Amino acid sequence: MTPYRSQVRDGRDGFAQLLHAEWTKFRTVRGWTAGLAVAALLVLALGLVSASGSHSSCMKGTVEVPCPVPPTGPGGEAVRDRFYFTHQPLNGDGAITVRVNSMTGQIRKPDVTPGIRHVVSGVVPWAKAGVMIKESIEQGAPYAAVMVTGSHGTRMQHNFTEDVAGRPGGVSPESPRWLRLTRSGETITGEESPDGRQWTKVGTVRLAGLPAQVRIGLFAASPGDLTVSSNVIGGSIAASRFTEATAVMDEVSLRGEGTGGTWKRDDIGVTTGLDGVTPHHPGRLEHSGGTFTITGVGDIAPLTEETSIERTLTSAMVALIAVIVVAVLFVTAEYRRHLIRTTLLASPRRGRVLAAKAVVVGVVTFVATLAATAVTLPIARRISEGNNIHILPVTMLTELRVIAGVAAVLALSAVLALALGALFRRSAMAVIVAIVAILVPYVLATASLLPESVSDWLLRITPAAGFAVQQSVPEYPQVLSHYAPAAGYYPLPPWAGFAVLCGYTALALALAARRLRRSDV
């Protein structure tokens, strides 16, 4: 027999008509529409309950007080701005030159004997000391600095997030490093030299809106020493402990209007101890003749450890189960009730039937969960901040990516589950496989239940890689932090991880369409 071929392009059995038919099926089955409504409500309700139940506070003496809000950098990101700074005013253009002779320090390690502090000599890799031009001494104010570091050579950094590498190697009395910072309008140029005569440019930056009067001087800082240990079940626990760095500098020269007077000293961002008065781990300066010995604690860098906005949408993981069940039933119900033959008789192109079902379940899931994520995130953030849980600020585009990305992951997961339902034709089997493929790797990787190397691979090679699209805070090479799935960091960039989920979904659809075309239903 000659197979049927419709001559009507946009008529009754066109793809648009097929979409309409599948949409009609979906919306007329109360269980399916109710299931997606439950998924959306789970995102909203559990997200708000979680935010309402989380609280944070700090101690000032014996009084419990709200924790201070982290300072914000010029780009709107939360930052750490804690260092020791000795400085003078600079009006207009000018420069500062210094020779750094050495950098030493102390690091507190895990106590060997309980109750006895275990402190060793040394500097952490990103301990830093050098020269800086800063708009003001306010935390978060724009700045540019050229510096020596513990293990990363000379660097030029500005406005907390930007970092440029210079010559590698450390400093010592036998091998000092000369540094120079020059201002010309809004342009700052950093240079280094081994001998103070032959100079090499490290970098040039522009600090937009830099006022005429700025602060120019010497600084030192030392971020905490990060140690990662294994817990009893094989996961990881990260802890940051006190460090300090001490730099010896001399041959200091200043050029520019306003310089040449008294050096002012500021321990930027220093906190107080439990009594609320005594500085906690203060920095210090010893100035003798032309030699400056500066000890600094803290860091000048983006903040990476506070709560990120995607944490407000962790309820989507529970909603994912409802989405998977609905998507699987959308196709297996026709096999169970022997209605699939009727569907295929109405449109013999079997691949198009599957495609229409995929479009319907994907679009409906995306719309329903997008509404939920768009409402949940801002409300949960407001509740969290009211409970003194500080959410790391992000750009509007990043926030939109998180909101739409979570909904898109749920939608793609629904399409993947639909394809598995078409492959197995049994609801229970398809639901189990979908949960094991998508949700289980995510839970194992982010709950510190596995070694980090295993967690990283799970989030690279399984459909759970798609959750990377919700990561809102990037990794910074110049910041030592616990960049692990349990802390909200993924091994793949956001869109690369999402592409992995897209690949699995496309593969599952292709296999399901092939079986549908070749089997006798």
C-alpha cells in the first residue's frame, strides 16, 4: 500500500494542529495540571519556609546583635576590604615608589594539643603587600594596587575583582622587589623593577570617576589559611584560620601635590573582640627612619562565602520530582490505556507526535515554574535579609539567568523524563531512571556525601550538570576559597553545564523516537 502523505501543510495534521491536540490532552487531565501546580507551589512554599526559618546574629560583648552588612565594591559585588594602610593625601597626579625587602608572617594551623594554639611561621599564597591608590579609606572604595604576594609573584589588582600577573617569584633581603604606582587623571599604572632602575609595566587600569584627592600609601594584608578535611562519610569540611603578613619596605618616595606630610595609619575593616572594644587581630606599623614594617590581616578581594541567591531556590529540587512524574505519565498513560494507537493513527509521523508532546510538557513546565521562581527569589531574599542572612548581590542579568535557568532546568528535565517514559513505556521504571539520572547525582555532589573529585565528575558527565546554570557567584583565581559543589560552585561554567543537560535530553528524545518508529504499538 502507498503510505499516507498529507498534502495539507497547515491543516488538520500540521504540527501546529498536533501541538494543539497534545495541549488539549494535557490540560483536560486534572492530575497532570494539578501535578505542575503542585510543583510550582512547592518551589514557592518551601522556598519561603526555608527563608523564614533561617536566622543569623553576631555577638558584641555579651549582647547578640545583627551581623554587619558586607561592604560593596564599585561593581556592586560584596567584598572583603580588610588590610593595614599607611597613607598620605594626593591631590591630582602623582606617584609612589617603594622597595619591598621581605615578607614574613604567621599562620594558625589546626591545634595539635587541645587548648594550645598551633601557630607556625610562613605566609599564605595570597598574602600581599605593596603600594596602593584608593579613593578613600571607606570599605569598598575604588582602588588600584601593585603588590608582591606569598606565592604568586608580583600582581596588579584593582576594584577587588580584577587581577593582572607580573613577574613570578617572591621577595627576600637578597632579592628585593621595587614597586611603583603612578596616577595620571583616572589612569593608574603599576610597574615593578629588580633594582629600581629598569622598570617593567605590570598593568594600566582606569578608575572611572576618581576624585581629585585620593589616598596614596603602603599596605599589607593576609587572607585566612584555608584547610579542607574529610568528614566521616567521605565528604569535605572547609575551615579558614587566622594569618598575618609582615612586609619590610624602604626607599619610599612620593611625588604629587599634598604628599610629603605625616603618614596616617588606618587598620581598614578591623573588627572588635567579644568585649566590643578591643580590636580583634589588629594590624600594625613600625616606622623607623626610612623603613616601614607593616603587618596586615584580612584580604582585599570579592566575598565568596556568604549565601548566594540560588540558595533561595533549593526548593526546586523537591518540585523536580513532581515534574518528572507528570512528564512520564503524559506519555505512559497512553500506553497503559492503549490509546497510543489512536494518537498515531491521527498523525502517522510518530516522531512528530513525540516532538509535540515534548514541546507541550517543556513549555508548560517552564511557564509554571518560571512564575514560581520569579516570585520566590525576591520574596525569599527579602525575608532572609530581614533575618540577618546577607545574600550576595549580583547583577540584574545574573539574577534573571538564575530565575529563568532554574525553570529551564526543570523544563528540560521534564522533556528528558518524557523521553524516558517513551523508551521504557512503564511509569515506575521511567520515573526511577529520571530521578537517578538527574536528582541523585546533584544531591550526592552537593550534600558533602562524596569526595570532591567524585562530586566534580558527577556534575560534569551526568544530566545534573545542568544545575550549573544557577551559579551566581564566579570563581576568582586570586581568591582562595572552597570552590566545591557543596559550597555552590560547579566544575563547568553555567551554560556549559546546561548544554550537557540539553545533550542528554536530545539523545533520549532521539532514542525514544527511533523506538517509536520501529516498534509495533
